[in-house]
Amino acid sequence: MAYPAKLRVWRGDTTSGELQDFEVEANEGEVVLDLIHRLQATQTPDLAVRWNCKAGKCGSCSAEVNGRPRLLCMTRMSIFDEDEVITVTPMRTFPVIRDLVTDVSYNYEKAREIPSFTPPEGLEPGEYRMQQVDVERSQEFRKCIECFLCQDTCHVIRDHEENKQSFAGPRYLMRVAELEMHPLDVADRVGDAQDVHGLGYCNITKCCTEVCPEGIHITDNALIPMKERVADRRYDPIVWLGNKIFKRDGA
């Protein structure tokens, strides 16, 4: 049965903006994105919103609903009371372009900083051989749809703009972990994770895991294992002594 839903939507651009109240018809089985589209069609044709697949697989319609980072196409209206005001705002961590559309170029800049898969020298495509257990180990991370909700909710960059230069964020630290776990990758991912991508900034609050629409265990399965590898290499006294001995012998 249809009912009049109360929407409060952020309208504005890079210079200024404000929350505006609307009343939009909601029908059984709809999601927030349906109401945003109906709002465009009936009241605000110039409302800017980014979307594509409407199936939770493209990651385009990321925004914040009642302050929580969500995909608009996967946020069902049934989770709200009919008389509840639903506030839809752009992702807070990234600069607003217009209305609900943000500039997420920061994420692509961080992606470019990560060296691609680096196989052993002389190993040609088609010659790769992996055990199934190694495939399964990082398979979870490949479900990422790059919605950037984990980046949005990470307080290291959400509340500290100055950290963006030296911190890649959970999505790209997860990418580093995925490559580090690959048995055929020979690049030094552990050193880069700490020195280049800012792994040390992460204090494992698990807020990134909580908002992931794909249910990826970013903290437990990617970030914590990478932190353990950094600790083993840099702070284990036996490893430290071995590095000193081999360095001396090499000299």
C-alpha cells in the first residue's frame, strides 16, 4: 500500500547547500533510490544523484541515509517507520560536486599508487599455478564493488582531511593485502603498506567492515593480517637479528 514518505535531501554544490524537506509517495517493496527517482520525476528534475545498475553491484549510488553510509538501491523503505523522516545526504568524506554527487577522485589516485600484480621474472601468463586454498584466501576481497562506503566511514580520513595524502584507506589497504597473499606476487607489499599506504593509521575499529554491502571482512581478513606481517618484520627480535646478520654478511 502506498503512503506519503517524508524525505529530507541535501541540495547544494561546492559553495553552499542545505537540507530540503519533501513528501514523496512510497510503495511496498521500494528502496530509497526509487523515491529519489520519483522525486526527480515529480518535484526536482535538477536533483543530481549518481546511479547505474540499481542492483547493488556497481557501487554508484553511495550516499548517507540517516547518517549511515549506504547504497541507495539496497536500502529498503521497509526498515523505516512510515512517519519517520528519512535524511539523504552525500558521502561526507569527499567533496560535494552537486546535491548527492561527490568527487571520489581521491580513491582513484590511491589506486594508482599501488603497483600491479608482479609475477616472478620469466613466468609467462598461462604458466601460473596456484593451490585452491590460495585462491580462496583472497577471493573474498575480489567481491569489492568500489562503492567507497568503507572509505567514507573510515574516521582516519572522514575526520582528518590532512591524512588523505598519506593514508590509502581500507579499500586500498585491502587491495595491498590481496596482492600480498597471492603466492605468485613478488613485490614488497608489507613495506609499502606501512611506509607508502599508511597502514599504521588504521586502529581497527571495524567501521569499514560494518558498512560493506558485500559483507567483506575487511578488518579481520585483510587489515589485521597485514598489521601482523608488518609487526613480524619490523618488531620481532629474531627477525631483526637475522636481518642484521644477513646484512653484515652481504656487506
